[in-house]
Amino acid sequence: MLQINNTPHYAGVTVAGDYQDLDELYEALHLIVGEEGELPAYDSVRIRVLGVCYDIRHAMMGGRGATAVPNGFDKERARYMPIIGPDTNIYLTFEVMWPELLFVSFSLNDFIELYEKRSNTHPWDPTIIAVRKFQGAVARCLQETLSESKYGHLKKYIRPYMNYTYGLYHNYATQYVDHLNIKFLKMKPERRLANISIMAKRLGELDHLYINARVGIMDAARDLNVPESEIRFNEEYPEDFEW
């Protein structure tokens, strides 16, 4: 079963699962976002989802991390069963920054809606179920991380946890996600923990901060006569930070 837990310094989460868990998620995410150029208005958002796929792939190749997870077959249970086996399973792991994870999880609602339309499928499609399991693991981690009041407030305005209106991430300026990632990583661990719900709010609605950033990107692209995707904020990711 896919597991998502906070990293020690709250920079992000550790995603863990056995090989089959990660393989299922990898294939589902690739299918749900479509082929390159198939959804032009979602090209930049698609790249962020594929960034998670990149980490999944490297985790499956043993290039990220691994942990032993109890599987319930302990000594007490083994006494009453006519089989012998290990009491742990090996889960492969990788890390994702909190703002990045929230953005990818939320944006998958748009991709699910688009996938249903172009594939003429239904909500019980195995690909959709695999993606929903990932979103469910994110939601479970949020619930375990935030206070009851913060999580309750979060559910009121974050669309993945209520009746969702498709199209929130249509032509989304994903440079804003980088801006929030950088801002979040520069915080001290206790501030990161306190700001997870704020990051969710920023990424779950098109508020005035996003609108201002979007307008700035559009203006810069027009002045420089370049595609909006080539515009970057004047800030850099920290070279070294503690997960």
C-alpha cells in the first residue's frame, strides 16, 4: 500500500511503496496526463506530474531509498500458521517537496476529467483508481499532519476534497509553484509545518497572489517577445537543505 509521510524537517514528504505500488502509479500518471502536445493548455502542468514520474522511476531502479515495513506476519501470528516467511516487506522511497506534492495532487483532478472525456471511460477505470489512491495518500498525510481545525478548514476550500470544478489548472503558470517551493524551503522546520496548510490554500485556488504573478509573467513574456514558459522569477532553489 502506498504510504506518504513527512520528512524529518518538513521540507516535504517521503513516498513509499513496494515495486508493484510504484509501478502502478508510474503507469497511471503517464496515462492520465496524455502524450506530449495532446493537451497544449496543460503542457507545463503535465511536466510537473512527469517530474514525480521521474522520481518514481529512479526509486524503482533503486536510486532513491528503501525501508523495511512490517507486513503483519509477526512471530505471534506465525505460531498459528503452517508457513514461514519474513515479517517485513521492502518499500522503495523517494522525496517530494510539500508545495510540489500539493500542486501535482490537486492538478490531477483536471487530468482525470480530461482522461474520462478522451477515453470515454468511467470513474472506476483502473487508471483513475490508481491516481485516486495516490491523492488519497496525500490527503491522509495532510490529515495526520495538520491540526483538526486546520484540516477541517482546508477541506472547505480545497477543491479535491469537495465538489470539484474542472479547469482550475488550465494554462496555469507553473513558475508560481517554483516560487512557493523556494519560499517553503527557505523556512525553518517549525515554520514549514505551520505553512503546509497555507501552501495548500495558495495552490488550491487562484487567489490575488497567483493572479499578480500570472500577470507579471504575461507582461514579461510580451516585453521580451518570448513564450511565457521561458519566464522565470529572479530567485534560485537552495543548493543545500535538510529534508
